[in-house]
Amino acid sequence: MSLSMSQAATRVDTHTNTHALASDHQKNAGIVIIGAGMAGSRFAIELARTQSNDDTARLPITLISKEPQVGYNRIMLSPVLAGDTAFEDTYLYDNSEYEQLGITVLAGVAVETIDTKCQCIELDDGQTLNYAKLIMATGSTARVIPFPNHTAKGVHVFRDLADVTALMDYARQGKTGLVIGGGVLGLEAACALAAQGASMTVIHMDGYVLNRQLDLPAAELLQAELRRRGVCLAVSAHTEAIEMNDAGEVCGLSLKDGRMLAADFIVMAVGVIPNTALAKQSGLEVNRGIVVDDFMHTSCPNVYAIGECIEREGELFGMVAPVNQQVDTLVTVLKDALIKNDTNVIDNKTAVPDHWVSFVSKPLSLKLKVSGMSAFSAGQIAFDDEAADTVETLVYRQPELNHYHCLYLKENKLIGAVLYGDTSDGSFYSQLIIDNVDITSIKDTLIFGEAYCHLDEITLNNLPTTEVDIEFNETDKNVDHHKAAELLEDAL
Amino acid sequence: MNDAIANESAASKVVSANKSNGLPNSVQKATDCVIETHDISAAKNIKKALTSSDGDLIDSSIDSSITTIRTTCPYCGVGCGVLASVNETEVLSVKGDPEHPANFGKLCSKGSALAQTLGTARRLTEPYYQNKQAVMKQHQPMQLGNDFNAIDVSDKPLINQTDWDTVLDDVASRLNDTIAKHGRDSIMFYVSGQLLTEDYYVANKFIKGFIGNNNIDSNSRLCMSSAVAGHKRAFGADLVPGNYEDLEACDLLVLVGSNMAWCHPILFGRFLAAKKANPNKKLIVIDPRRTDSCEFADLHLPIAAGTDTHLYNGLLHYLDQQGCQDDEYVNQSLGVDDAVNAAKAWSIDKVAHACQVSADSIRQFYECVAATDKTVTAFSMGVNQSQSGTDKVNAITNTHLFTGRVGKVGASPFSLTGQPNAMGGREVGALANLLAAHLELDNADHRQLVADFWQSPQPISPNVGVKACDAAAAILDGRIKAIWIMATNPVVSLPDADNFRQALAACDLVIVSDCSVDSDTVKCADIVLPAQGWGEKSGTVTNSERRISRQRTLMPAAGLAKPDWWILSQVATRMGLTGFDYQHPSEIFNEHVALTADGNTHSHRTSHSNKNYPRYLNLSKDLSALMTDEVPADKPAQQYISQHINQNGNQIHQPIVLSQQAYEEMLPFQWGGTRISMIDKIKPLENEIINSAATITKSQLIAITPSNEASVANVHRYQSRQKPQLIVDNRTPSKHEVEYDTQSENEVFHVRLITGRLRDQWHTMTRTGLASQLNQHQPVPTLTIHPNDARQLGVQDNDFVQLHRRYENYGKYESYENGVTNNGIVIDIAMSTARDGNEPASTVMAQVAISDTLRVGDAFMPMHWSNAFASFARVGPLIPTVVDPHSGQPELKNSAISVTSVPMQSFGKILVHPEWQDAVIVQLRTILANFSAQSSEKELSETKCEAHSNNILPEALPALTWSLSHQNNSVLINLASPMVEASSTLACPEFWQQFMASMQSLSQPNCQERVMHTAFTVDNVQNQLRFIVTQSAPETDSNNAAINSGSSDDERPSTQLIMAIYVAPTQKQLPSVRWLDSCFTDTSQIPVNQRYKWLLAGRPASGYVDPGPLVCSCMSVGKNTILNAITQHGCISATAVGKQCRAGTNCGSCVGQINALIAECGPLAQA
């Protein structure tokens, strides 16, 4: 209660405070975060929270946001488009939280250049900021495939609030739309627009939608559900060209098989491209994304990168969970970074402090955000024929309710999960996949979900053969030692 | 129609107290209370006006429609009194009758569950014609023989419903035709100890007096015919010298071949109570198995099966040596010297060697008997069901006669009969070698007397009729053309049961009257007649101590079911026979009473008759106080006692009858008085015997010369008489010979098969199988073997084994033939025509139960399982027909079999709504038939060598085996499959979805009312499947049925579970069923969004403690609950456990098990 009172009191002079702090900051080089998306804003808050416990050692934090809206949850844009959620509800943190934690937020400002030698950056409003530590959280941009006429009026991506506003207009007029790309975002957009009144068709290259995330039975259920919701599907469909009328407006789409589909607008949902221009121009090593090591260091000292803009061991990250993990890793790296200069860079990992938690890429899970339609997947769910023989599947089906769960097991470990209809146990399964534990003792009830699987059984049930439990933890290179240790502790 | 008349005449009256004056003690004692009768629906009942001793009687004043009726339990021979609380349509509850002299208010687990077995479930309710061949083929799990398949059965319907009038006329004319075409001897009745005395009487009169042959035998042939034969040899008549009080009065009770704790629990409880009051009383148990009865024994002699005669010869010798003889008795007895001389050879050491127990324990036993004058030796099926059963009975009786311990208080041999009315059957003579009313079939005068009494159209045949074990041969060799089977299930219970089944298939006319659809024998009938069951029918039964009690009607009959006496009388009348116009069972009883008095010098009415045939059985004497001189106006007097007097002399017409009212109110009484004291009664009888030249003789000791091979288990034999043919034909040895010659000893394990009862089941489970709590004790067919044998066989608890008949060449056992009397040889000749070595032997499978309660080399399998309850657990086909030469009783407890282990690929449990039970079984049979056909095709292509190198028997191993047990709300089917392909089919959701679809299409009228839902989980690698079917209340708006899928079912709370299928590679992976069973009535305790997961998991997600397998059936207490009482509440005695959780507090038959649990876990708890 008293907290909210003080928030209300401090909000009045936010602007002046910000400027005061910014100039203050120039003198005392601190931690500067470029990008206030989900990664940047979360990192700012998490680091400040960690630091606030130890006032003596703190460095000032500055969060720079290109968009005027700071720290909203981009993945919630689909519900916003569907009209299920108000945009205001997508903010991750209240403004006052930044203030309370002493974070300087510079909103609607872009970074022009970075001088990694002087450790300073130049903003497009002319300001220059020194930094002790710089965090690149520049995110990504929706990918646009340059089909013929891709610049026609009515061709959109679905990335930010502006896109939402534009697309909603079409829907409310009951226009006909096409979504290129049957991935999560494309399906969410199609459903949202259909729900808002548009007549939608999804064009997908593969044999079934969400082919990276779902197995065939789940995808079939999903496709049936999409059809029930008035979203048409064209699978195994390859776009030839976008058709444009004389006014330069979209009027349809032609496929390589010769089909023509009419459309008033087209949403391209074919993935994202990391925003790396600034990094590249600043001399950071960039491949598809900004190259980082296990502790989020870029190739430059005191410059770090997190979020969708990074690339680690050739892998890009577009999901919330790994981004959060990266944030957590970087917090361990920087939480007691004092004035002392950082010498650890890529290829020089000789002195990794004990408390640093390295970022480990884990199997990803997916959750579809369309109301009344839930699909979830995690881990590995596609196998070549040879691998398929060694994979055990546990399937649950309730045909009338269209519930489908499929768990993929290998050597008594959960390696993948697809849930359709009832996804309430998704996080439980993805945790099991991440933890990579032997589930022999709970295998018979695993398919029934967390309520039936007492995790302490994993060790308790095997008490007579305790040494086995310890062994698997030690020998498996992918295992999360901390988690395993916790499990053992719980059991004892 | 006759019923209606009978019932109209029933009037409500109060019996005046002075009626009881002059009654025999036993009757008088019980009539001290006022009894009044009421009309309730179609029945007349007795209501007890006084509160019972424990004050727990349902107070009829609360609800005037609830009445308490006194009746008698239909299970074992103890014959316990039952008080049934009934309303107008059903029996609400039962409890023990505190005033019945058999049980004084106690009931065992089976009796306590009687109310659960009533109703219309699994009942035959109307008469029908059956396409026997087709139905048998459908119900035979394995392929039948070639002849059988040749019959084209495809186009006829399986069943044709009919009405009583048509079917009775038809039966009558077909029986007449059969007589005309094939002679009087071509008809046989096979009756049962479940019939009431009145039914029995009519059946016996019908065939012996009117059809004109003695081809009537009872399933009592399998029960106590050795006791009858032994009694007749020893006492000259079928007398029971002891009674129940002797068990309490004795100082030593010796149980021989009886697991009394399980099979006669209430009587055993009476002894235990007396032993508790006086711990000096001793209990010695003689049984190859260490049964639960041994729990309370001071000494257990686990003698080798079949060696009882050795043991008792040795005892007689010992008693002689110790000078224990009772001179008075011995002087009055015949054959003493012979018997003692024959026993002389049997020293303790020799006995110990023969019986395979220690000489010390035998000496201990002998010393105890010698020292205890008040010794009761109670024996049961372990004695009777033996090829030397009669000798066993006499060996036991010899020791009692020699010491004068007969018919005295606390000292007597005592036969525990297995069936509710085995004794009644003996009284009316419904066995092939008995006449009626304890008269002798081989006595021409007796036959004449009975024929005159019945006014038979022709003399009664002097020839012993076809006995139970000869029936198959008699049918197969064409002597019997029509058989009428009543209230018994010989396709399950007879030895060589498959042979009997084949015989029924071949028989021109098979009529079966029964009350249950779950009788395998019903499936072999051409004509099925629905008989009334317990609670519907009305009449009398006689228990093991000669006590006659009434079974009374408690509720209206199911469907069109009729009493057996009515069915028989109707057919007889329609055949043109006179003397069967009975309207009421009391008329039959009166006639039976009159016949027991007829020519009986004890009858005060017939003293001037020229010929006297004195017998103890004289019901007119016992009931004289209740008799009236008045004959109902509408009935001719001829059938009553006066009738015979008029024919034979110039007596005044003075009919003596029991009025219908007196019959209805009749209380339990012992015929011959409370005690037949052999020595006192023999003296007066003796004089009369001399005068009348009748056949009653002195009591006699029988010299017993037991065979040296008494303990050798019986094998199935190839027929030596066919051997020359075989050689001429140059036929290859039969399949079995090849198999067993090539089997190595490791894989085929030889054991001796002992059969017997389970605690909570009765006969072929048609009744007890309906009560869920009675199915908990041993829910699946088991074969119990010793741990050593299990180790050698390489099996563990619950593993599956296949049981095989063992064959020997006839010639090898030529010595057997020497020991077999003429009777026995006749059987063997008859059997030879029946068997050509190619008949298909039923597969028998069971799950191993390892227990050191058995001797090494012995195996025990319950007798109860039938095709209706298990696919391959009928034990009968394994048992060779070897009968006692004197009694014709088959040896059921000493069969040579071999056992092979059957590795199962997968196991399953199916819980199904009772309405779907038959459909699921048909579905399982389909799998079985498909894969059997496939495997036999496969077998043709594969070389024999391969099959043999694997040492499996592919042609005999079924693709699937199952057993079912009724739960409270559902039917549980346990199944297992040794075949990968069959396992995959079982674990295939599509297979069950098809089944669902077919069920839905069958019930189209209901389709709109109910919505079915399925859910399943499946594991591709393990062949694991969980599949449930639920049914929800009708959708109010049918349009949105499946469209709004997410919510429609979830929001409906009234979902009911219809079927739940679980298939897994190990039994451990299958859920327990208690909680699931409760979901068949109600799933409201499940959160709607969790519904399918809970049901598929087979348990709630948390907070559920399974009570475990049921230990106490009466109080429904599970093992886990008892363990909790022991470990958590420190209960270290059965009494303490009972106080804590009520286990073992009713019949007490589970106390042994509770004590074992205490012994196992008590120390742990204390530590």
C-alpha cells in the first residue's frame, strides 16, 4: 500500500529526474542497455534488483528505448490484435519500478554510434553517454521476403503496435487477408484477424502448419480447429508473387502451382532477422546475430549482448525462455561488476568466476496464444526414421475434446513433448526435458501430468540403487548440475 | 397357474402357543416364540414378532412394508438359519438367525453376502430353445474337434424364445418319443444338492417310478457318496451318528481331508469357541495342505494325498495295541477281527513311510486319539473325493466303532456334507443306486413297496442306474438319448469335463433347468428352462446333522422362472402320467413324509403291516405333533399316509398330513431325534430285524487293505483296447505322446493336482461370483505350488502356467485294473468308446501362487472356475475319471498333471459396466479365435522341429486368457496374452474404438439419450494402452454437440464410466480397481477438467489411499487397512485388529490370514 503511494508521488517529476540522472551518469560511467524490449527491460530490472541489495557496489543503469513504449511484452501483441487484451496490459513492468530501482530510462531515443575504445555511445538526440558496461539488446526485425510486389500497399508484417493498429483496420472492415507463413506468429495473426472479422487464409510451405513445433497428429487437430474458426489453410503452398492492382494495392497472391488467391491485404510472418547493424558498424563480431560466448560477452571488452539479436554457437533465439536465461546469466556476470575492468572476452575463458552461471541453450518450448486453442511443444519432436525406432512415444488422446498429448522418450528421458488442447502441464514437461533426468520411476504416470508425478519419486523410488542416480548426473554432459543437486537434496 | 392357486390358500394366522405341546425336543425348543405369517406379494412368509437376542432386528413398525423372513442358507451342508429383511420386491439384507440351531445367529462370508447375489442380474428368466452346436462353438475358447466343425451351424439363430406351455408340451412329447424309440432306459436325470427335497422327490419319483429306470444321479455323487457308502457298510444304513453339538462337546477334533475353516466356517467357529472356553480341547488336522484350518491346530499331519487309509489302519492297530477297545461295542459289531488283522501290518514306521510324514508326528496323533475318549473325527471331500473314498470312511469309522466312540456326546465320526441339501437327496433317494426314503434299491420288497406307494405303472427297475461319472460314456455309446440336467453345472464339475461336454454335444436331447446364465452347462442345452433360485423357491433342506429346515420364498421370481418341482410335475403330467398334480410344495413334502413312514415299524400308524422295513428316517414320527387328521377338501387323500394303509388292510381311513400352514411354519428339526445313539438303538431294531427279515444289520468294521500305490496320482490313460487297432492302422503316436516324449524334464514339470474350494466362492460361482466382496479374496484362477517347485519351474508369484493332462499307456498300470471292481471296469470299457485320443483337450491356465502350505510336488487349484468366469481355468478337463468302486465317487484331489510356464507378453484389466460384460467377452473371444486360426495356419507352415526346439506348445497356447470378477458397480476382466501380435491388438486404441462404434450402433435407440466419450493413452514401444469410455447425460441442445468441443463435456458433471481398459507389459503397471469401480456410479468427485486423466491414471492425482486386496469379506476390510492397524495402532492380536478395523469380527474365516499378517509385520511395528 505504502509502495503505491510513493509511486504516485514520484511519478510527477519523472522527466526531470531522468534528465538529472542522465547528466549524472555521464560522469559516473555505468551500465548502459541499448534496447528496452523484453530482454533489455528485464535485464535492467533484474540487475537493479540484485544490486539494490548491495548499495555500496552499485553502478548506475541506463535503459535506452527506440520505441516510445518501454518494455512491453511483444508476444502479447497477438491477443491485442485479437482484441482479447488491451495494449496497456502488455507492459512487463510499471514505470515506477524503473524509478524505484534507480534505472534511468531514455525512451524514444536511438543510438547513433558506439565507441568501444572510449566506452561511450552517441544518441540521436545528441547526447553522449559513457559506459562501464554496455549491453546490446537490440532485438530483431520481422523478415520480409522480397516476393515480386512485396512493397505493395497492404503488405504488412506483424511486429509492433503500429502493425497491430493497421491490421485491425482491415479486419474491422471484413477484408480478405492472407498470412504467409504457418508458424506461431502467422497462425496467431490469422486467428486474431479472423476473430476481428477478416476472412483469412494461411499459406504454408510445409505439409502442415507449425511443422517445427508440432507433430502431425497435433497439427491435424490444430488445422481442424483453425478451419472451424474460419481460417483457411493452403499447405505445401509456395508463393510465386504478390499480385498488385493498378493503384499499387495488394489484390492477391499467386502460387507456384498456379493457383491464385484473392486478398485485400497480406501479412508476412516468415520469421525475424536480428538487428545487428549498430553492432556491425561498431566493430563487434557479427554473424547472423551478434556473436557471444556462454556468458554473453561479445567480441569487445565490456560489451555484452542478449536477446533476439545474438547468436551463440550458430544458434539464434526467438523465444522468451532462453532470453530470460540469457538475462539471468548476464546478471550473474555483472551483478558485482565494479569499476574493475572486465578482461574476459570470447576465446579467453581462463578465469571464469565461480558464481557466473553460463548460458546453456536448452530445448525450446512453444505456446500458442490463441484463446481457446492451446498447443504446446518442447524439445525434440521430429526424428529421422532411424532415430524414430529408438524413440518411445506416450500418447494421450481425448477425441471428443481434441486433446492430444505426445511425449517423446529416449533412454528413459523425456526429450520432447507436444500437447494439444490441454497444455497445463507444458511447463512441467519442458522442465523435465531441460533437466534431462531419468524418468523411469514416473514413466507410467508421466502422461497424466505433474499431479501424478511426484518428482521426489525420481530418486526416492530408486533408493535401493541410489548410485545410479548420482551416476547419471555425473556422466551426462548436458545435465543441469544445480537442478540435479536440488533434486537429490529434496530426496534426502 | 398352479402357483396362483397355491398362494391363494395361504392365510395369515397366528400359531397358538399350545401347538408346540408334544413336539420333539428340537421342534418344541424353537417354537417357544410366537410366529405369525403374512402374505407378501406372491409368497407366504414368517415374520418373527419378538426382537432377536442381539436386539438388532429391523423394526417392522418403522416401515410396515419391511418384513423379516426366516429361511436357510443355500451354500454348504451346515445349513445355517438366515433372517432376511424383505420389502415387497426384494431382499434388503440378511443376517444369521440367532435361533437356528446350526449357527445361532452367525453367518460366514458367503452367507452374509446372500442379498447381493439376488435379483435379475445374470438370471435365466424365460424358457428358450438353443442352437446348441452354434452356442457351444461360440463358447468353446479353443477349436472343437473335427466332427463338431463339420456341422453347419451358421444359418440358425442361437436362441429361440418360447413360452412355458409350448416348451413343456414339447419336452413331454419328446421324452415320450425317446422312450418309444429307444426304450425306457434312454433317459437320464442329473440333479443336484441345490435342489430342495421336494424337487428332488419329484425328480426321483418321476424317473424311477414312471419313466421306469434308475438313471438319476446327483452332483452329490461328487460330494458325499463315499460317506453314504461307508455309512451303509458300517451302520447298515445311511445314518449320521453325530451332530453339531458333538463338535463342541468333544475333547479332540480330528479333521481329515477338510478345510473346515473355509468350507464349513460357522461349524468350525462353534468348535473354536468351545476350544477358546476350554483350551484343553485339541485340534488335529490331517490334510496334505496346510490349510487355514491348521492355523488353530495343535498338530497338522501333512500326509501324502490318498494315504488316509494307511494312517487309519495304523491307528486301529495302535488302538488295539493300547487296549482301547470298547468291549460292549466290539461285541455287537461284525468284522472286528478281520479289520484288526488287516491293520496289524501297519506299524507306525510303516505308516510314516507310506504317508510321508514323521513317525513322531504320527505317534503323537495316535497317542492323542488313544487318550481321548471324546474324539470327533470330521471328514469331508479330502476323504470322499477319492478312488478309495469309501475305504477311507470305513477306516475312520473302524477306529470309532472299535473304541465305542459312536453316536455318543462328543464322540463320533462325522461327515461334513458339502451341499445345502445333499442329505435331502439321500433321504428321497435321488441317486442311481438308492431307492427312496432310505429303502434299498437292490431289495425287491422295498422296490415293490415304493412302486405301490407311487402307484407306478410298472415295477421299479432293479438295475443301478447310470451314475454321474458314467453319464458321458452312456451318452456317447448311445444308451442315453435324452438327459435333463437340473441345478448343476457338470460341464465344469465332472472329471474329464470336456468328455462330458462332448457327450452333451452329441446327445439327441439336452434339457437344462437352471437359474443362472453363467452355467457352462446351459450353453450345451437344446432346451433351457428357467428355474427359481434361492429366495424365490420354497421347500425344505436337510443339513449335515440331519436337521430339516425350511427355505422360504423371499421375493417374487425373476421373469418366468418356476420351481423345479413344478417344471418336473408339468412335464410328467403332460406325458400322461398321474400322481404329479401337485399345487404346493407342502403336498410333496407330505407325500415324502408318508413314504418315510410307509412300512417303517417306527411308524405308529403302520404297525400291522405285514412287512416292516424299519429305518431311522421316519418323518411322520418326527413331525407327529404337527400332523393333523384333516385333509384339505380339494385334495384326494390317496397320497397321504392313510393311502397305503387302505391298500394293504382294513384300516380305518385316517389321513395324517401336515397342514400347509404347519408346513409354512415348520421350524428346524432333526429327524430320528437329536441323536442317533448307535448302540442303544441297534438293540431294539435287531429284534425286529429277526422278525421281519429286514436288512438292517449290526454295525460292522470293514477290513481295509489299502493299495501300495494309494498315493500315486491318477493319469489319463490311453485305451489298451484300442491298441491292436492302432498297430493295424499303423497310426503315428498321438500328438500328446510326441509332445511329452520330446519335452525335456526342465520345461515340463510334473505335479499332483489337488482341487478344492476357496473361502469365498461356492461351486461354479454362478451365485457367489455375483457378490463383489466374495470375488476379492482370490480374484483370478491360481495354481498354488511349493516354493521349491516354483524355483525348479522358474516361475514367480502371479506368473502364468499352463496345466496339461498327463497320459500314460494303459498297459503300464495293469496293476490298477486288478484293484478295480467290476463296476470300475465297466466304466473303463465305456470310456474307451468315448475316447479315441483325438479329442481336443481344453487348455487350462492359471497364475502361480507360491506357498509352503503345500507339499513339494503337490499343486492346488480351485474347483470353482468355469468358462463363464475364466477363459481357461476349468479344472475338470485335467482330471481323469477314476472312481471309488463302492460309491462311484470320482477322485478329484489326486490327478497327475504337468505344468509349463507361459511367458506373457502383456497383461490387462478391463473394467466394464455389467451391461457390456457379454459384449466385451465376445470381443475377446474374437481375438482368441482370430489368433488361434492364425497360429494354426502358421503351425502348418513351420516345421514341427522348430516348435519343439522352443519347447513350447504353439497349438495349445491360446492368444489370450482372461478371468472376470464382479465388482460393486462393474465387472473386472483380468487378461494376459503370451502372443506379441495379440498384445498389439489389445493395445491398439483403434481396436477398441471399433468396438465402441459397434456398441453404439447396437444401442441406436439410446444413442440420442446418451453421449459416449473416449479417451486413451498409448505407448508405442511397450504396447501399453489405457482406454476409457464415459457416458454423459443427454445434450439438451443437440446441435452444439461436438462443435464447441472444449467445453461441452467438461461442463457436464453427470458423466458415468462405462468401460476402462488397461493393457501393459507387466502386471505392476496396471492400476488397482477399487477407486475406478466407484466411478461406475459416480464421477462427481473428479474435477471436471481432470476427469479423463484421473480415469486413465486409475486413481485421483493425490490423497487416495488404496485399501488393498480384500482380506475380510464380511466386513470389507482390505490388507492395507489391516496392516495399518498392526503397524500404526500396535494391534498384535487378531482381536485387537478386529477392534481397530472390524476385520475378522464376523465369520472369522480370515483370522488365519490376519494372524499371518501380524506375524509378518507385528515385529516390525514393535521394532
